[in-house]
Amino acid sequence: MFNKKSYAPDVDGSSQVLWSRWTILLTLITLSGCTAGPDFQSPDGPDASGYTKESLVKTVDAKGVSNGQAQRFTMGSDVNPAWWTLFQSKQINALVEEAIHNHPDVAAAQYALRSARETVLADQGGLFPTVTASESSERERSAASGATKASLFTLHNATVSVSYNLDMWGGTRRTIEAAQAQADYQRFQLEATYLSLTANVVTAAMNDASLNAQIQATQDIIRLQRDQLARIQQQFNVGAVPASDVLSQQSTLATTEASLPSLQKQRAQQRNELMAYLGRLPSQDNGESVSLSDLHLPRDLPLSLPSSLVRQRPDIREAEATLHNATASVGVAIANMLPQITLSGSYGASAPAKLFSANTIAWSVADSVSQTIFDGNKLYHTKEASVATFRQDLSKYKSTVISAFQNVADSLRAIEYDAKALQAQAKAEKASSASLTMAQEQYKIGAVDYPTVSTAQQSYQNAVISRVKAQATRYTDTVALYQALGGGWWNRQDETDQSRPRVSPGHFAGPEVAAKL
């Protein structure tokens, strides 16, 4: 293959031996394209044509009722990445924008992604040789010996060393693959944080609006009941009605008033929760709120194909990245059980200035092969542990997919029945209002006793509160559908993993050392 005569003669044959060894190593390098362990493939999505057993209704509505607008499902349509804007509330848009830029969880997820990406770059360095340079100087004095005088001299040494771990079995490449999978996990963890935060902000704002409407309705009922009590008291004072009627109305009023603090407590806690989502402290509540009457239900609701859901849900993509990491780790464990080959060399001189002088050059090249003979089966059991982890992560992936399909199915059924529930609650409120009016009229003519009126009042109060809750539920369950479908992150133009996370100094003043990094 090569003509030996073209090379200078070597009296001890070392060049021939060295050349033969390097030829073998070059051959090994050529063959080092193989990688130990299984190659990762994304799992296939479940074989499902729909999300529910029964056929899904195409349109749902609550005709003739406030907030009873019709909604229709559009199979195969894409998800708007800014889905919260479809409720047409400037206040909700402002709250979401503030939460995205101020909540520490978003910044933490961004930094975690950056750390994972830097780890990938660090691991990629293992594919290249390691080159180190060293220089040393030493001042010495020799002792006098007979006629020889003591002398001073300086020793210099400059060396460049190269070391390269031959990735014969792809262990380094599998390590990089595992690190990249971890970076993918952090990428989708960031998307999951983004989606969860935006959904929580919108839901919290809607729940706050619902509680506020319930409080206002309860206060209106309390005013009516107080007016009723005043009239009954006047009638009692002139002897027109018995004392039992006064006591019955007082009991009804007290029951209604007792329900108000509970609603006020719920709203106060809901406000605190909303502030936390915005990245504020509870004391920094500026009173921003929305009204149910100002919200609009999106008419067209997207419904992704089942085959697309596994590529859209951040939690499924997280589980897939974890499975990818486990697959690559199996390859790393297998590669560690095989012989490890290292190439090294050094080049130096007695002084930096003479580094390229032929008379002062010292060089060496070497290769080494190491193979573990006995380690108490440590490498074997490490490999078996990585295989078990892979199978565990595969099971978790399947569980995540099942939960995702359940979330979508739950949201679809909720939206379908929410419209029916709102229509039923509106009818119940109308009926209880008519029943209360009739009871009051019959009481005036003595046809019924006053406890009948009190019962009608309580029924009307419950019906009003239930109707308000049903209105709010249509909004919150619509939010849940957008969240269950993945939130449309794949359509977003701006990147959540910005070069540096933005956190408003108006909410938290971080340590000075963090600001300097």
C-alpha cells in the first residue's frame, strides 16, 4: 500500500512499528461511525379517530340567555397562539402580558433551557482533541567541584500535548444526544410553564369576575330582603301580621347575609392567587378586574386531529424528550463496557524560542487501549439500570398521552353540557322569580303563610348564584380546551426562550450579584 523505500531507513525498526500501529488506529477511526445502543424513534400516536365514544355535537348554545352565545367545534383547525385575545377583553390581554414578562417561573424555565443548551455545547467538546500547552523555567546553581567553579544557569521547557479519546463505540455521541434530549425537555418545560401560566391567569381573572358577580347578586338580594323585612315589621306594628312572620323574614335575611362573607373570602383569596400569577405580592393589588358581561365567548373552537395532539402538547413532548434521553443513556452504558481507545502526543523544546528548531525538538506519540476486566459487574448493572429506566419512561410517556386525550375529552364534554346547564339554570332562575312573586301576592291576600314566602326567597337566591356560576363555567371550560390542545405554541412567532429573561424590577428587586451576571 505504501512504498517503504520512500522513507528514511530506521535502524531499530521503530518507525515501521509505529506506522503499522497508526495505520490500524486510522482504520479504527474510519470504522468509528458506529454508535452503541438503540437509535431513538418517536413513538407512534395512538390509533384513534376521535376523542369521545359518542359523536360530538358540532354546535352548542344557550339561546335566549345572557352569555349563551353559540359555539361550534371545527375539526382539524389550528390553535391561535394568543387564544386569550379571542375573549375580547383588553384587561385580560394586559394581565397575560404582565404575567409572561414578570413571573419568576418563566425566567427560571428560560435559564434552565440556557443551562441545558450550554451543556450540549460542552459535551460536544468531547468529539475534539484536547490540546494543552505548558512552559516552565527553573533557575539552578551548580556546586563547586575542585577546579570547577559554581555556575548559575536556567532551564526552560515548552511543550504542547494533544490527547484524543477515540469515540470508537459512539459513547461520546450518545452523551451529546442525551444532553440534547435534556435540552429539548427544558424547551418544552418552558412551553408548559408558559401555557400553564397564561391559562391560570385567564381562569383566575374569570373566577374573580364570577365571584364578584355572585357578591353583587347576593348584596342585591339582601337589599330586597331588608326592604321586605321593613314592610313586615310595619305590618306587625299595626297588628296586621303575627310575630312569626317577622321572625321568619329575619331568619331568611340572616341566612343570606351569612353567605356573603364566604363569597368575599373566596374572592379575596382569588385576588391573591391572581396577583401571584402576575408576579406581584398581594399588597400590590391595583384592583384590575374584568366583568362577565364584558367577555365574549369564541364562536369557533379549534379541535386538533388526534394524530396531531401528541406533537402539540408540551407535556407529551417533555415525556418524549425524557424517553429520548433514556434511550441515549442506554447507548452510553453499552459503550462504557467496550474497550476505550486514547491517542496522545507531545511536542516540545528546551526553550519557547527554539520550539521549531530541529536540534532541540522532543516529541512523542502514543496510543492506549483499556478494557475493564472485573468491576463486580458494575458496568453491567449500570447498563441494566438504564434499560429499566428506558422502559419506565416509555410507560410514563404512554400514561401522559392517555391523560392528554382525557383532558381534551373532558373539555369537549364540559363545553357541551355547560351550555345545557346555563340554559337550565336560566329557566330555574326565571321560575323561582315567578314563584317568589306569586308567593308574595298570595301572602298579601292570606292564601299562604309567610314561611312559604321565605322558602321562595331562598330558592330565588340559590337560582341567581347558580346561574352566575354557570355563565362563568362556560368561559373557564373554554380556556381548559385551549390548554388541553397545547395552546398553539407552535404558531407563535416570538420566542419564549429569549436571550435574557425579562423580569420587571417593579415587583421583585433581585440580589445585586444576579443583576451583574
